[in-house]
Amino acid sequence: TPLVKKQTSIPVALYGGRHAVTMLPGSGIGPELMTYVKNVFRYAGAPVDFQIVDIDPKSDDKKELEYAITSIRRNGVAIKGNIETKSESAEVRSRNVAIRNELDLFVNVLHCKSFPGVPARQKDIDIMIIRQNTEGEYAMLEHESVCGVVESMKVVTHSNSERVARWAFDYAKRMGRKKVTTIHKANIMKLSDGLFLETSRRIAKEYPDIEHNDMIIDNCCMQLVSKPHQFDVMIMTNLYGSIVSNVVCGLIGGAGLLCGKNYGDHYAIFEPGTRNTGTAIAGKNIANPVAMLNAAVAMLEHLGHTKHAKLIENAIIQTICHDNIRTQDIGGTNSSTDVVQAIIDHILQADVRPW
Ligand code: ATP
């Protein structure tokens, strides 16, 4: 029997149709981006109440992390900035990874779609990157076996490879996509990547309407830069997913545009696609608010508030693609708050209101 029969369960709305959502502002530009989300939601009348959980990057107090995880378990959904890991000590683990692992958010989805009119290295890109999100090189099993020799374990399991492959093919089918490409390095990592590749080939046979091929990660990076339009849906293990996501975001306009969606069977977390902290640009009113706002739109879609999602999405597109109101990272001259204000103005002027 298939390991995944359904995709992530949707939390039931509270009294009055409102949803409670955990908000983890994180570090760097995270808190200011969350302020924009709250403002935009207020003007759009989005029926969401945020439960804010701050995590201090300097502290390794386990209570904060436990509180965040408990809150997400209760609400089912979170929006999140990147939580910096200040310590380089092997003892202090990334709380971003801990949250994803603890909640078994085994798949990360990044829909890389070009924004018409926004300056980019490649135009008309429409690629779905589906990444295994909880194991592989992020198993965090590293040790110094003898002095001067460090070992780091990459863990690939049959069950997680199967879950992510099935999720990807189901998603491709639901979204009407035509082709899935598995990215790997099975010529060198014959057992680990070999298992991932072999599993995706086996699952592909259950979806005869979707073409399946595979590509070695190094060639994939070259092909993405030179001929990206050959890709439709891509699936890969954790670290390749991180690198490939950053390459594709770079092709279409950088870290400030796209959102990333993390799903398990029970919970979902929405965040900027490339998971940056942006410490160097924090507090300067220059960070692009769009990636976090797109994460908020994806969260509304997930909760079934599709009209509110569309209203905000249209306002974003009007602002950055038609009015050319953009931050510096995508070739503009506007501040973060200029962009947010223009989005709010479009929401207020919209003909169709969800309420
Ligand atoms: P740190 O994590 O310590 O902040 P970093 O070099 O790893 O430093 P990231 O935060 O990972 O930097 O971000 C990578 C790049 O993307 C930086 O140049 C950052 O300014 C840029 N960036 C990230 N998010 C945004 C955003 N929302 N708007 C504009 N630029 C962004």
C-alpha cells in the first residue's frame, strides 16, 4: 500500500471561520518582514490570528524551541523567518532543521515561476523543485572518529525516498505537469543516491502519463544556467535541493521573491524560499518584502482562504510587475515600505473583495 494516501491535512477553522497560525519571526530581516505580513493581512481582512513565538538566536534555551513546536502542533500551520544558529559548536543544532525534523516535514516545495517585467537572468521559467526535507546530508550526524578525521553521515531511507517521490508525482499529476526529473549523484554515491534514484524510478511506473528522467547534479547545475526551460518538476535529496533552489532563485531575481512550502502528513510551514537571514540588510528598509508575502499567500491558499490569497497575490503582481515599484535587489529604487504601501493601495482599490 502507498505510504502517502493524502497530502498534508488542513486544520479546521476556529469559531467565525478564523484560523490560528504560529508566526516565528526568526532573526535578521524576519521580524520586519512579519510586520509587513501583519499589515497586509489587516487591510486584506485575512481571517488569521497569529500566535507569535520569538526565538533568541543567541540563546540555546530548549524551552523556546519546545514552545514553538507545541504551538505548530496545536495550530497545524506556521509562517517562519530563518532562525540564525549563532554557535558553531557541533553541540548546538540548527533550530530550523530541528523544527522540520520534529514535525516530520518531509517535503519542501519551491515553485520557481518568473515574474514578468522583473529583471532576471532567464525569462519564462516555471520549475517546481521538490526536495526531501528531513534527512540526507542534514542528518546532523557528524563526529571526529580519530583526531583530524571527521565523518559526516548522509542518511537516505527507503521510506522517505518513497514518500517524497510519491508526493512529487501526486503533486505533478494534480498540477497538470508533464515531466519529473530526479536529480542525483548515483554514479558516485551508489548506495545512498542509488536508493533515491531507484525508488523514484519505481514510483514513476505508477504514473504512466508523466514522463520521468534523471540527471546528475553537476550537469543539472550547468543545464539550469544554460537551458532551464527543459525542466518541469524536479525531485532531489536535501542538500542538492538547497543548492538547486538557490540557483533557480538566482536565475529569476534572487532571494527576495519566492516562497518555500514545507509539508508533512499533519503540519505545514511557509517561509521565504531560500531561507536567508539577511542580517546585513536588517533594519535598513531595503529588504524585499515579496518572498515573505508570497509565503503568506501560500499559507492562505493552504488554509482554503483562496479569495484573500488571490487578492494579495494580485496586489503583489500589480506592484512589482506593472507599477515597477521594486526594491534594489530586483533592480528597483524603492524601499521595503514603499513596496508594502503600494501592495496595500492595490488591495484597497480591488474591485472584488473577499468579504
Ligand atoms: P547571514 O545569513 O549572516 O545574514 P549570508 O551571507 O548567509 O549572511 P543571507 O542572509 O543568507 O546572507 O542572504 C543571502 C543574500 O541574499 C544576501 O546578499 C542578502 O542580502 C540577500 N537577501 C536575502 N533575503 C533578501 C530579501 N528579502 N531582500 C533582499 N535581499 C535579500
